[in-house]
Amino acid sequence: MASKKRGRPRKSFLFHLKKNVYISYKKKNKSWNKYLDQAYERGNKVLQQVGLYKKRGRPRKHRKSFQNYLDRKDLFLKKSKHKKTLFLKKYYFLRKRIYIFLGLRKKRGRPRKKRKLFSISSKKIFKLDLFLFRFRWRNVFSFLVTVSIFVSAWFGYEYIFKDLPSVLDLTQKKPLQTTRILDRNGEVLFRIYEDENRTLIPLSSVSPYLIQATISIEDKDFYSHYGFSLTGITRALVANSREETIKQGGSTITQQLVKNRLLTPERTIQRKLRELILAVVTEGVYSKDEILEMYLNQVPYGGSTYGAEEAAWRYFQKSARDLNLAEAALLAGLPAAPSIYSPFGSNPELAFVRQDEVLRRMLEDGHISPEQFDEAKNTEVVFVEDRIDIKAPHFVMYIKKFLAEKYGEDVLQTSGWEVRTTLDLAVQNEVEEILVHELDRLERLRVGNGAVLVTDPQTGEILAMVGSKDYFDFDHDGQVNVVNRPRQPGSSIKPLTYAIALENGKTPSSIIDDSPVVYRAAGSPPYAPKNYDGKFHGKVTLRESLASSYNIPAVKTLAEIGVNNFIDTGEEAGVTTWKDRKRFGLSLTLGGGEVTMFDLSQVYGSFANQGKLVKLNPILEIHAQDGKTWYENTCVFDHDSCFEKEIFKPETAYLISNILSDNRARTPAFGPRSVLHIPGQEVAVKTGTTNSLRDNWTVGYTSDRLVAVWVGNNDNTPMSYVASGITGASPIWNDVMRLLLDEENPHVFEVPEDIVEVTVCKTTGTLVCTGCPVVAKEVFVKGTEPKFACSAASFIPKDISEEERAKLGGGGSIQN
């Protein structure tokens, strides 16, 4: 390399520097030579500062000169003038990236298209070149350290912080809670949950003994640490090092809360690091009492039992606030290993070993005195049998299905609702006893099962529901709820037929001829209905036909009103099982079409409720854990809101009730002292038995209570031929109805204003005439009462003398 003059850098660098100075000071009209000198002087100082130029002598031979670096770059640029445009784009792009990396900012805008190669600031070029040179040769180590820091930060983010849950989820996302089904008085019938049976309660509702016991056995430094305890971790390591298995854990209550609520259960370093970080953050967001409350509400106590409240109910059938010291110590020891320490497990004695350890820790921590310690050790702990706790099971399963269809299965199992139903558990229990007792008596008649439904027809409330004799009798399908199963109703459907006839001009005194009849239809065999006693009763009134349950008059009445009209009215009244109309004919009035007890009760309920339909509703109200009301049955509190639609006129409903409560009218069929009659009470009732003796019904009601009873067999085997409405379902109905009635306040049906009472001749259904053999008082809707009297001559035989004819001209006896 040619020698250079001492102390003089190459022209290329100074030229750029000089040009930069010239451009900077040209506008100030200063002397060019003055600033040229300044340029040389500044260049020399710069080179000396970076150690590339000595005050005297030549540059060191063994060190690469920064000036040589600049010369090589300058030479490259000169040789690449034909690629100037491409080079400038790459150069400016590279320079921009480097400036951004250094935190510097380039002036706005892109370079001008006609910009010369060296029109950029020489000062900036120098700084950039100086940085690149020094970076390449002197700061490799610093660069590697910087890169390592960035890589470590990225790895830490990806491994620990990425997708890290928020501690706000501890309160914003509620844990799965148990929905409680209650009776109308607050008695718990059943708990519905998916995987975790849990009820959230405030810390103030937890026994102080359980709080102290939990802190002593799980985290004695709970109120002094900040999320994790080095003392606890060290103590656990020392204790575990002395044992063959892990005896103590180092996790604090806060860590356990975070692990159970926010993280997955696997045992990895990543999960543990996340647990520690979230525990510290949780301590900064929530108070100690809030953390302890959340912990006691989510910790597992064995099986599907979660939280202190449900644990107290499962093991001791009491609330968490009522636990004594011995019980609290036993519960506090369960979360560490519920399957091992469970009193219902294979080694129940371990539960008491763990209880002693908890009590000893409480004594060491000063939570209890030695006297309390001794007393708790000597206290007998009584456990409740571990079994399915369900009351009124058929009703509960019906409620569960009802709510699931309305709100969804997931909501029902996880919402933590409190569902107060219409069921009266006291009535339910007595009805169950009555049913079991009577069915045991009916075994000789081959009656194996029964069902009872008790409702309030004014509000639609279900007060009792027994779907089978024994829900837990799996050999005889005890879980089948006959209340919701379609069965043939027999004659119990006849009131619907006569109610339609009354709506269409018939009266209770209308005469129907109970005589042989045959109905023929194309494509069907002849149909000849028969009465249950095999007899024909001649001309009878509508009252007698319904009260004594004669079949032929009922079929003739249905033939007059029409099958389709009958089905339409039935569906309006609540029947849901008559969809395929082609299947049904005139036998429908005798029970030829299946109905459910539920639907039949709604039909009878319209008679009891002055012709108004009130659908059955098993719910009173639904409350969430936060006190919000999800549903309220306004019908119970405001009867006017119960009205859905009028199926029958109030007068028609009263006439049906009056006939069904007329013991004299049904005496020819059932006798004067049958179980259908309750002395001193006006109660409407109707029986029904199918020809095959597979179904036997009794349905009766007052204005505010309705009882429907069915007996039979779930496998459809027939009962004994003597099992009629009187010997089968009626005794059960009588016992249940007597249970509900108030003897001190006899019941009577309210008489509508348009009902009038008229004395008529029963034989003709007209006004009384001379010679009528039977005279009776009858009720009518005003305007439908008879206008003409009977003819006396029609009652006198033609083949008697005039003297005898005159003697028979008097009136007959009066029936009330």
C-alpha cells in the first residue's frame, strides 16, 4: 500500500466532511476557507477520538484502519454507479432498520428519485459507518448478551406467561354450583349437579372451628405470607425427607385455590411456576378473608362433594355454621386425601387418625385450649348414611325434566339455583303411606301398583305426586311415573262428553234412552255398546246416566255431539294424547283413547274452577345465588292471572260438579254408603275401569283440591274381576281426600247466579204433572228449564177401569 502523508487522512473522507460543512454554513455567507479549516480540524479530532489516527507518525500496521474501511466502501460505490438506484434502495432500507434499532429516527419521506449518491449528510454516514465498524469488531459479546436477554424474555413469555389466566376469574367466573329442589316450605327434596355438588356460602356462614382447623392443617402462615410460604415449603421438604412417601405439601391455601380454580392438575414445573405467580397476584387483588371464603367453597371433600356447606350436609346432615369442634376437625382433614380419609371409605379409622392430627395442630397454634382438645377427642361423631338423598322421587324427576326442557340441562346442573316447588312434603309423605297401605291390602286382587296426584285446581299447584308404589323397586319398574304415562281412562272421561252436551242445549233432566243400539260404519265392524252390569235401564235422565256411569247413554250422547267436537274440546281442556283422530270412534267416551293422569286432572280442574283452564305448574319461584329471581308463579299470589281460557261456561261446570257430587243419583250403581261419599262434604267424584281390567281410576275434587288415583300393574297384567272403582282406586281416593278436607268447614260448590232450581218429573224430564210417579228437584241454567208439564194420561195404563184411573191421577214422591 502506498505511503500516506503523516497526519493527513485520505481525501474521500475529508471531502465528504468538507462538503457537509459547506452545505451547513453556505447560507450564512461565511468564508469558505475558514470552514474548510474547521472541517479538517474536526475530521482529525474525530479520527483521534476513535483511536484510528495518531497525532504523530503513521497508522499502526497491525491494525486495520477505519480510513481503509471508508476507502473500500467509497471504491465500491464508484464501481457500482450503474447500479446506483438499486444500491440506494438497499442502503436506505438497511440504514433505516439500523436507526430504528438504535432508537434514532430518519427524516420523513422517501429519498428523492434524482438524489445524488452522496447527497445525504456526511455526518450521518460517518456515524453509521462508525457504529457498524465498532459493532462488528468490539461489541460482539454485548450483542450476544442482548440477544440472550431477548431470547430468555421470549421463552419466559411463551413458557410461563402466555395464556396465563386472570385472577379476576376467581370471582367473575363462578364455580359449578348445585341446584336445590325445595318443597313449598323450604324442605330440601333433591340436589341437582353435574360433577360437583356445591353450594356457595359467605365466610360468616362457616363455623369458626372449621376455619381455624383448615388454617392449622393446610396453611398455618396464611395470614402472614404473600401467596407462597418459604417456611412452609422448607417444613414440607424436611418432613417428607423423613418419610418414604409425601406426607406434607408446601402449597399455601392461596396456591391451592389458584391450582383448583385456574390451572390444570398436572404436576409440571411450568404449572408450578404459574401457580406461584398467580398466587402472588391473587394476594394483591383479594383480601385474606375473600381468599379463604373462595377456598372453603371450592375445595373437594370426597366424591362429588365440594365446599364446606355440602360437606357438612353429606356427612352430618347439618349446615356448615352448626359444626362442632370434633366435626370441623374431621372435615378439615379430608381435602388432603378425600378417598383415604373418608369415613365411608375402606379404612374409616383413618378419618379419626387425621382428626387427631388436626386437633393437635390447632392446639399447637393456640386456636383451642387443652380442655377443648380433650373434649373434642372424646366427642362421638355420628355420620349420616352415605346414600342417595331424595324425597318425593317421582316429583323430583318430573321437576328435573320440566326445568331442563325450559332452561337447558347445563344450566340446571351448574347454575346453583334454589327452586321452590308447589309440593307439600308433609302431604306427600302421608299420601305415600296411604297408597302403600291400600296396595298391600289389594294384593289379593292382583293389584301391584298405583299412582296419586293431588293438585289445587284454582292455581294449578301440584301438592303431591306419587308415580308408583316404590320408586326404588327396580324389579317392578318402580321408577316409572304413571302420572305421565298414557293409560285408558275408562268411564272417568264421561264428564267431558256430558259437559259438551250441556253446552249444546241438554239439561240434567234431559231423557236418554238406555236401550240396545248398534252403530255401523264403512270398513269397521258393528259397534254395540253395553253397560257394565249387562242390563238396559230404559229412559233415564242425563243426571242418572252420568252419576251411575251408564255406557249406552254416554255413547248415544257422543254420537249426537260428534267425535271431532269431543276431541277438540278435550285438547282445549289439556288432553295431549289424541293426535291421531282416525284411531278413535264412539268408544272414546268409554275410555277408548289413552290419556295421562296429568291431562285428566287438568280436564277435571276446569270443572272445579268454574270452567276455566288453569294448567298445572309445579314451580313457585326460582332464585339464583345472588338473590336474582329467575321465575315467579304469579298465579299463586294473584288468582286472576291464572286464567288462561274458558273451556266451559261457569254454569256448565257447576252442573257437572252438582251431578258428580249427587250421592242419591249414583246410588243405583254404587249404593248409598260407598267410599265415593264423604258425609258432610260436597265432593264431586267419578270412577273409571277399562273392560280389560288393566286400569282402574277415581278422580274427585272440591273447589280447591283435586285428587286423581290410578291402580293397576306396570306390566299391563289384568287385575281380578272384582277390582272395580269401588274396590280398587276409590278407597285410596277417599283416604287422601279426607286428609285434605277440613271437617270444621264443610265444602260446598259455589252456585252461579244463572242457576235456578225447578221441581220436575224425573220420568219425563218436564214440569210436574198429575200422575208423575217420581218428582225431583233439578237445577238448570236460567232459560233452559222445562216450559211444559208432562201429560198425566201418559202414566195411566190403558187396560184399567175409570175408577182405578181416577185413583192413579195423583202426583208421585219428591226426591231432593
